[in-house]
Amino acid sequence: MSNYWIAPSILAADFARLGAEVDAVVTAGADLIHFDVMDNHYVPNLSFGPLVLSSLRKYGVRAPIDVHLMVKPVDRLIGDFLDAGANYISIHPEATEHVHRSLGLIREGGAKAGLVFNPATPLDHLAHVLDLVDLVLIMSVNPGFGGQKFIESSLPKLTDAREIIASSGREIRLEIDGGIKPDNIAAAARAGADTFVAGSAIFGTPDYAATIASMRRALAG
């Protein structure tokens, strides 16, 4: 893996052939596979649960799996996704009464823990749980649906998060999710992101390898 990670979101994949789709983006150069888990409660949409992840593992997918839980309450599903084979599990502070405990559950289960910030959620929570966080995810759209337009105010928020991470001295990934495309990925990187979720921008194109390569060229430039 390079320091910049590309994380295709399977929310935009063809679910009739999901195993083959994941194989295709991994072959095309993806660093990890992003799971957008929605419950029609915390967010107004319903996607998929841990059985999809365990099925992909049984199918033979070995790539790191990055699970973004847009669910409330969240603790029960943390355990289910740990059992299914998640490598990263990220939660929203609004989705749990006890952020510290929920992050602890993830790490105690052997996965890396992430904390997710919606466009209007301040970064204040980080000050209290930074020692338990392996990944910070900044949403550049409001969660719940794929294919939304990038929210520009996420860029200064990325910079603020990068400063917090740098001052901690810890190795923490800074991920951005929402509207990321080859033409704006470099701006997100300049603002501080090192991990980039892209759904329709990859799965909506005919050549996944060419799309991921164009993203890497933009990051290198």
C-alpha cells in the first residue's frame, strides 16, 4: 500500500455479482474495500449487514475491509461485524451514548477503530478519545445516499483534523467520504486526507483500473 489509500465503496457496486466486483477493484489497485452500512434509522436508507461481509470472506476476499456504521444503536453491530471479518470499524458519535466504550469494543475485538464526523458535527469528541482512534472519517456529504455532491466546507475541516492528528503523535488515518472524484481528490489530499472513499466515481465507470490510476495521478501531481 502507498501512503494514499483508495477505498471503493461497494454501495455503488453491482450486487448481483458482488464478489466479482470486489475482486475487480482489488485487481484494479484498490487498497481497501469500504462498506457503507445503513439502517433506515440513523440515516434514511437501508443497505446491508454483516452477512454480506462474511459471505465475501467465504468467497475469498482477503483485502482489508473498512466498515462505516451508519446505524443507531451501534454496539450490537460492532460485534457482528468483528465476527464477520472487518479490519476497520468506524462509528458516529451521535449513534452511541458512550463513544469511549464503543471505540473500546472495536479495538478489544481486534479491529481498528474510527470516528466519523458529519458535515455539521464538530471535531470536539476527538479531544476525549484520541487514544482509542485509529482512523478519522470526515463526511463530505450528508450520510445516507451515494452519488451526492462534494461539500466544500469539508476541506478546512480536514485540515483541522490533520492538525489534531499531528499534535497527537499517533498514526491515525484521515479518511474522506462523499463526492470524491479524480478532479477533486488532490484538493482533499492537500487539505490533509490520506484515505479516499469513492463509490460511483469508480463503480460507475467502465474501467476501474483506469479510474483508480487517474486518481493516483492526481494525487501524485
